[in-house]
Amino acid sequence: MKKSIEDVNNLLFMNNRIDTCDVGILFGGVSMIPNRADAAIKLYNDKIIKKILVSGNRSYLNPFRHTKEANDLYEYLINNGVRKEDILIEDKSKDTYSNVKYSIKLLSKLYDINNINNINIMIITSDFHVKRCLTLLSKYMSDEHIYYYGVKDNITDKDNWFNNKYGRKIIKRELFLLKHLKKK
């Protein structure tokens, strides 16, 4: 059965949940600069997040990339006024699952905590990607300590994905990945 735009929007997209957080995890990806990075800078400048953890190596989707996503994000943040001491780097991950896994591992070590629920974390990623990131992060910590900000890019976000071939392709892939994750 073919899903309607409304069905897909209800399955995939979430309203932002924002509160003051210790760390914002800025996920690498195709739309990381400027879209996701600019959103993280605004949250940082507005004092909603205290630190930004940039996450990503060379993804499976872009194996020919010459630089690590985390390094590109780091440089962009520095060049746009974020203090070096407020940026954490996770540069091992190649997909969303490992973004979350390695980010939690790094945060546990840096904050010297056994229980990750002692800090509040903000997910910063594309609008369509929030639900999968939240699902993965929820395996490590309580939802009450997870906040999220879905970045709109006018191509793959809730209001536009159905208007272009690329948006429809990305959303179809994301629905598949979310369904696969929920089965696990």
C-alpha cells in the first residue's frame, strides 16, 4: 500500500524538543555544512548547548571523501566563532549507529560518568534524521535527557521532501532504515 505524504510525515518527522543541554551532538552528513553546522552555532550562541560534539568520519555513502566529516565541521565551527575548548571530536563513525555509539563512549569518558543520564544531550541533524538518531540514543540513555533539533534544508524536510526526486529518495531510504532499526 502506498503511503500518503501525511502518513510519511507522521511516521518520520518530529517537532523539535529544546532545552538547555550540556552537549549537542552535531551529526555529519551530506547537509552538515552549512545547514546542520549553522543550527549548532545558533544553539551554542543562544546558550542552549554548552559544547558541540562533532561526529563523523568518511561515511559509507561517501567513501571517496578526502577529509573526515568531524574535521570539516570542527573547522567550520572555529571559523564561525565557536571556541575550540567547546568542541569535542568523534571521528571514527561511518554511519548513524556508530555516530551514536562512539559519541556516547566519548562523552562517558570525558564526563567521567558511568550513567550517561547525568547529562542532557541535544541531537542536531537533518529534520528527517531525528527519529532514527533518537531511537538509537534511547538505547543508551533515558529519553528525558535527550533533546533534538531537526534542521530544515528546503529539500528533505517535512514541508518539502515530496516536491523533488532527491527528497523522495532520501525519505524512502530513511523509512527503510528506521523500519529495519525498529525490527532489531
